[in-house]
Amino acid sequence: MPNMKFFLYARKSSESEDRQVQSIEDQVNRLKALATSMKLEIVEIYEEAKSAKQPNNRPFFSEMLERIELGEAQGILCWQINRLSRNPVDSGTLQWMLQKGIIQSIQTIDREYKPSDNCVVLSVESSVANQFIIDLRKNTMRGMQSRVDKGWMPNMAPLGYLNSKDEEGRGIIINDPERFDLIRKMWSLMLTGAYSAQQICTIANEEWGFRTRKMKRIGGNPLSESGIYRIFNNQFYSGVIPSGKAWLKGSHQPMVTLDEYDHVQKLLGKRGKPRAQKREFAFTGFVRCGECGCLYTAETKTKHIKSTGKLKTYNYYHCTWKRRDMRCTQRTCITEEALTEQMEKELAKITILPQFRTWALESLGIEHEREVKKRSTIFDSLQKTLADTYAQLDNLTRMRVRDLIDDSQYTKERDRLKLEIENLQGEIKKTESRAERWLELTEQVFDFATYAHNAFLKGNLQVKREIMLALGSNPTIIDGKLRIEPHKWFVPIVDAYPAIESLFQRFEPAEKGYVDCKTDRFEAVGSTWLRGWGSNPRPID
């Protein structure tokens, strides 16, 4: 069109997706030459170093469109369509202005777009430019996740570390030989509790001559107060890297341990950002409130001891108070030490002497032989009855074949016999199991009663939890007192063991050579025990 005016628009993104594109200066020179050869009038040249993947992100581009709407120019001269837009919002604006004739021409280095042209062509090319950004984002995220999976943080390493490459050219993070030890000293000073973050910052800058890492435009300056807090709040120094909302173990060398990091967060107080973590407690998840029935929970509180300057941690248990239909009055907290002490007292009620365990099991072995004989007799009887029932079922089938009974009689009697066979088979299986496991289950209970108390004192949280669950059911706390109902196989120990132990002590031989009446005494103790014990102990869960 005669007298058509153009805006020349050259863009180079600061993002990585456009590194292969011609520089702004080269774009301008080439487009000027094109305008000269085509005799196009350029009103103004817009140069912009902004990414086009987000709408409303380029002030010069927006200004250019506004001026076109005011009639200051009718066309745009650019290198490629992707220089104008890489998002559907800006692409739609350009297509609409072109369709309405507000823009008369979009001239690129290799073709022209006019209002009369097929709009599909411009739409496809704009979509291709937008899809490039989408694919690039996917590839970038995949590459970053791959680095995270291998334990490497995908962005710039914090102070004390450097970004580097391994022998295969893959990005890794190494220690900064100039600053790693100095920053470790900062952590050491903070861990003493005798220095504030500001004091450590002053010491590092004035006494150690610490300077930040020098980069192209920034760096090489003393450490700022905000910088020291960024160091002490950065979990990267404890050997982990962020992955979304989670933290994964990093492949870089940790500067501090996780415990040291947590300790510094406590010292920092409100300025700290403690690591989110899941604490484990020995008695949560199964102990309930004796009043409302809600589970007990636990929390950790840290107290600063002024006399020593150290921090001491306490674990407290209390009701969760989650019931809405009643107001629980149990507001007393109980410490883990007090709860452990009460648990020890409960275990003491079922604790027996190791010598008694050995001698009593010897007597129970004799009872086991009797149990096996009794079970064998029962087993033979059940087998005979089962064989007779199978014979009845066979006879019933023959009677039906000879038409001696009708279908209804046959079906009714057959179902009765099958049910009887199923019950007999179940009884036989239980009899076999009882005969095989009776002594084994008895030994489990005796082993628990002998060794559980000592294992509870020396065990970790998991061991203490398992022992408490094995001891009894329905543990509750009311008014700070633990109540637990021992499993029924421990009841004879709780009720009768003190008297049995006294009797056992009188039977115990004074010398190893005194064995003449040992068996009789074993049987006496075993008989006394078994009167309360019964012959069907259950296993420890």
C-alpha cells in the first residue's frame, strides 16, 4: 500500500529458549536492509530484551500496538512471527488486529501476512511458537528433575559451594575452597549459643575478611545481615535439596548435620525456619484418654537452661480433646519420663525369675507330653468320625442313583453331611495346631515375662511400643495415671506368681548336686502354676 508506515520490532529473550536466535543488533540491520530493498518507511525501531512466553510482559510491544491503533503506523516489520509472540493471548491480539485491518501488514524476513490472507497460516505459526515454549518447559523440568533425582540442586549453589561439571560434563556442586571452611566456622560459632547472627556477620567481615563470590554483575562484597540469615536458614547446608514441597538427600558434602541445623533454628527463634519433620514418640497411636476415649498425642518442648546456657528437650503427652459431644476435663500433661516409669511398674507385675522360667518350662514340658497324648486321642476320634461321615455321604449318593430317595431328601441330607464334614475338618486342623504349638506359645509368654522388663529399659522407641502393645490392651490415662489391662495369658502371672515364686524359692536346691527330688518339686511348681494358667496360652502379638 502506498504511504504505509512500519514499526520495526526486534526482540531477544533473556530466557534460554531464544539463545539460538539472531541478536537484536543483527535483527535490526537485516530488517533495515529489507526495508530499503522493499522501500518500506520505518517510523520507529523498538528493541526489547524480554521473554514473550508471558502476556503483558513487554512494555515496548504494548506501546507499539497502542500506537498502531492510533494510526501512527499500519504495519510491523520483524524477524519472525515468534519475535512478536510466544503466548496465545498476544497471538490472538495480533490476529484480531490483522483481521480487522488495524494492522495492514506484518512483514518478516521471508514472507508477509495481510488481512486478506488465510488466517489459518498465521494461527498455525503462532501455535508453533507457543508449543515451542510448552515443549521447552517440559524438557527443562525433566532435566531439572533428573538432576534432583541424582542428588544435585538444579540452580545456583549457595555461598560455600560452587557449580561445576564432572568428567562427563554433567553439572555437579563442589565445595568452594575459598569460603567453605569460613562458613563452617560461622555455623560453629552459632552452635555455641554465645554469638548472635549479627555478631557472627561482623566477625566474618572484619576479622576474617569474608567476601561473597564474585560474579559477572554482582558479588565481591562483605556479607550482609540478610545474607547470614539466608545461610543459617538454608537447609541445603545440612545435606538436603528441595524437591517441590519435600526435601531429598543431596549428593553434595553437608556442612552441618540435621541435628545441628535444627539446633540453630531453635537458637534463631522467630527468624529461624525449622525443618519440617515427623517426630516419633513411643506411646502415641494406642494410648487413650480414660475419660473421653480420644487418643493421646505428644509434643516436644524445648527449654533454655540459663544456668548452663544449654537447651533441654521434654516430651509431653496429653489428650487430643477431639470429641465434640463432651468436654473432657483431662487437661493434665504427663511427661514421657513419668509415663515410662509407670510402664516399668506394669511390666514388673508380670516379670519372673530366669531360673523359674527354665525350671517351670521343664515341668510344662511334662504337661506338654500329656497334652499331646490327649490331643492324639481326640485326633483319632475325629478322624474316625470323619471317615464314617464320608461313608454316609457315599451311601446317600448310591441310594439316589437307585431312586430309593427323591431329590429333595437327597439334597437336604447331602448338605447336612457336607456341613458336618467341614466342621470335623476344622476341628482336626485346630487339634493338630494345638498339639504342635502348645509348648511353643507357652515359651513365648514365659520369655516375654522374663526378659521384657529389661528390654523395655534398654530398647529404642519401637521396642518400647511393641512391648507395651504385647503386655495388654486398652491402655488409658486418667488424672496422669496409666491403666492397662494385661492380656489374659498374663493374668495368672499377675495373680499367682508372687506366691508361686515364694514356693519356688523354697524348692530351689542349695547346691548343684542336690537333684534327687528336683523333678517332683518341678512338678509341684508346674501343677500350681497350671491350675491358674490353663493349657491354651495365646501367642504374643
